[in-house]
Amino acid sequence: MSLFPDDDRPKPKSVHEIGQDLSMLSLAEIDLRMEALKAEIERLAEVRVKKAASRNAADAFFRKAD
């Protein structure tokens, strides 16, 4: 058990922040951020598909109960 609560720990800096000034970034840094954002979009799309399937199953179950 830790002496300090988890929420007191410093949070790791994100790779990209929406609306962030990009003028000081190199092309390579921009490419890295784009790849990270593309990977995040893919991850979100996969989670959305799973949640939609769960929602549809629940809707179908409760429609039968009516």
C-alpha cells in the first residue's frame, strides 16, 4: 500500500493536446502526433463497436420483455 493516494501523483504529459500550438514542432514530431492520434481513433472506434453491440443486445432483450 502506498503512503500517498494515487490522485496526488503527477499525471504523465499527453502526446498531444487538442488546440495546442504546433508552430515549434518539427515535421517528425507532427508525424508522431498524427500516428498517435490515428491509433487513438482506431481504439475509440473498436470500443464504440463493442458498446454498440452491447446496447443492441440489451435493447433486443428488453423489447422481447414488453
